[in-house]
Amino acid sequence: MVEEHDFSTFTLDDFGDGGHGSEPATATADAPPAVDPRMPGGAAIAVVDADQAVRDYLAQQLGEGVGAEPSLVELEQRFGMGPIVVVLGPSCATPTDFAMIERWSRTNPEVGSVLVTSELTTELLQTALRAGVKDVLSAPIDQMQLVDTVGRVADGLSGVPIAPTTGAPTSLDDLEAMEGEPGKVITVFSTKGGSGKSVTATNLACALARRSTRPVVLIDGHLQFGDVAVMLQLAPQHTVVDAVSQMDKIDAVLLKDLLTVHSDTGLLVLPAPLEPTFADQIGGDQMRALVEIIRSFAGHVIIDLPAIFNDVVLSLIEGSDEVVLVAGLDIPNIKNVKIGLSTLALLNVPKEKLHLVLNRADSRVKLDVGEVEKTLQIRAAAHVPSDVVVPISVNRGEPVVLSAAKSGVAQAFEQLALRFLDGAAEVQEKSSSRRRFFG
Ligand SMILES: Nc1ncnc2c1ncn2[C@@H]1O[C@H](COP(=O)(O)OP(=O)(O)OP(=O)(O)O)[C@@H](O)[C@H]1O
Ligand SMILES: [Mg+2]
């Protein structure tokens, strides 16, 4: 049952610049929707809202040749067959319009929709996603964001479903078809900040996503100051907060819609909250429950953690199959790793689960790796050299395994990834139809 939302207070001023764009609107209710040459597959774009000022404003944001209709009924009458992205204004958030969108989504894979709202509530997000709306944007609306979102939705049209290319399921049928072993959960942890956890997590996740035959999901578990989205140059619409706040109502299909696709690798990403204060609202049990849903469809779930032992971190480490422990190669790091190892032992984390990554491990640091391994009584799973390619890649938002594939750093992360892959089929890097599709 679709819920009613009251948008009676919505005005044009709710949008970014108050709707006072410098150019006059190019689209009118009388203009038939035209094909926008920028859209993949020649998809048309149409804006629907009962308020002419709102639809003209949205159409103007999207550029010339965009159709505009006051209602979905009129759009349906006017528009023929062919791929189309429908931008739904706030007046479309009604049970009748959601029911219509749901019918279109079920019967026509060439129709994609994006909802624009003045205020995003979890109920509205859930209702919209359940009806088949591909994305929901809330005010203030950024023009680039709107254009990007519409482009991404157009990418998934033309009869080319996104699911097989990302490896992520889009329907319950897909999910049932993908049922199998729950995915492997890998937490990336360190006992000292800045030792290279996020660099390791993003590179490991990208390397796995390129090789795994099942979806690979990266969760930013550094809820206060997560860097994953920046390191992968993503502008996410949804974060861990959206997923956790809907825990009681959400299923795997809905959750998949909250993940952001990293287009170069097909990796699915759930970034950290945009505001550090949101971290306080999220508990360890909720994060564990979230991971359980994600692993039901993903082959690997990688979780980047902060360098602290709190409720969320302990719960996630306890619930993981493998723990990647990252340590810089200096005395304070090694001292802290020793303390960390004792803490993990107290938590009954077996040693077989631990994979030590010695970061910035090369001869110039004057610490002997063998000695360090002896002190810690654990063999390192990977020695990652110190290399300027790392800060360059971080600043460019392109992991080293993609931007400097031949470097020693990339090779070390690729080797690490191989530890977590079973089966020869997965080890071969996938032929890149999906990367071509997104690239
Ligand atoms: N092997 C390396 N060579 C050179 N620089 C590196 C290397 N590994 C990490 N760095 C640099 O160290 C910085 C910190 O790395 P990263 O953000 O991965 O640490 P972190 O453990 O996630 O930090 P935090 O505890 O704040 O989350 C990065 O910006 C990167 O430039
Ligand atoms: Mg980090």
C-alpha cells in the first residue's frame, strides 16, 4: 500500500537557487518530449509536475529538448514507445502516481524514473524505491547532480538491465537465482589511525570486484570520518544512515538501490554518513544486521573501520569471516598492533582469521620485516611498499589497482585479493563487458 505524503507546503523556493534561473525555461507543456542526444541509447527525458513553475524549472536544469507534462496520465497519452527517463516533481509523490510508476516499471524496462522531493523521509524513499523509482533527490537540487542522476538512469535503460552488469540483483527473482553461500565478510582494521586502512579497503574491494563473479560490496564503517566515497570519487545519494534507518522494513532488493556503483569496477559502495553526528545514531547490532542482508546477495563484503575499539567496530569484527589488520612499519604502530592482537585474542578472534598487511614496508624504513613478524608472531599476508602513487591515487580518487596497476603497491593488493577468492573462475579477471558498459 502506497502512503500519501503531504507536499502542500512545497514551493519553488525549496530548490537550490529558489528557481530563479537566469535563462527562461525551454520546455512547455505543449512541446512534445524530444530525444536528448546526450542520453545513452537515445533515451528521452520528460519532467512531470502539476505546478508549471516547478516543471519548467526542472526542465531548464536538464537542458534543451526536455519534455514537460502536468501529469503522468498526460505523459502516457503523449509519449509513444522508446526509452525515457521521467523526472517526477514533488506533486507526483501520491499513491496514484506511484501505482502508475510501479506498473510502468514492471511492464516496460525502457522507462526509468527519478523523484525530486522537497524533503526526503525514509517512508517516502522506501515507497518510491518499492514503486520502482530508480533514485530520489531532495532539495536543494544541484544541477550537476540532477543531470548525473538522469544520465545514470538512462544508462540502465534501452532494454539493458543493470543487474547482470553490476552483478547486483534488481528483483526478487534475481535474488533467488543468486541464492547460495552467504558472502565472505572482510573487515579492515588497525590499531593506529592513518596506517592505510582505507587505501587497503578500497584497493582490495576494487581488485575483488574485478575478479569476483558475484557482487562485491564495500561498506564505509568509519561512521564519523569515512573516506571511502572520496577515495573512489563517488557522489553518493545514500549512506549507511539511510540503510540503517530502514532496517526493520528493508530487504535485499531495496538495499541494493541504496548502493552506489563504482563505474570502473562494478563495485557497490555504501558510504559513511555525510555528517559525523549521525554516527551516534548507529549501533553495532544495526550494522551487523545490515551486513547480514548485504552478504545474502554479495560474494564479498569489505568493511573499512576506524582505529578504535567501540561497539560498532567490535560487533563488525566479531561478525566477520576475515580481519585484515593494517600496520605501518614503525615502532609505535608495531607496539599498537601487539596490543590490538591481544585484544582480538580476548574477543576470541582466531588467528586463522587474521591477515596482517605491513604498509609502507620497504628497506628505507630501517625496520626488518622478519623481525617485526617474529615480534608479532604472525606472518604478513602482504608487504605494501611506500610509494608516491598512493597519495596521487588518493587525490585523484582512483585506486592504485586501477591507476598504477604495474606498481608494487597494486601487485601487493592484487595478491591480497587472491587470498579471498575461491575457484579458478573467479581468479581470472572478468572480461570487461561491464566496465565497457559503465566506462
Ligand atoms: N603505501 C603507501 N605509500 C605512500 N603513502 C601511503 C601508503 N599507504 C597510505 N598512504 C598515505 O597515508 C594516508 C592515510 O591512509 P588511509 O587514509 O588509508 O589511512 P587510514 O588508516 O584509513 O586512516 P584513518 O585511521 O584516518 O581512517 C593516505 O592519504 C595515503 O596518502
Ligand atoms: Mg580510513
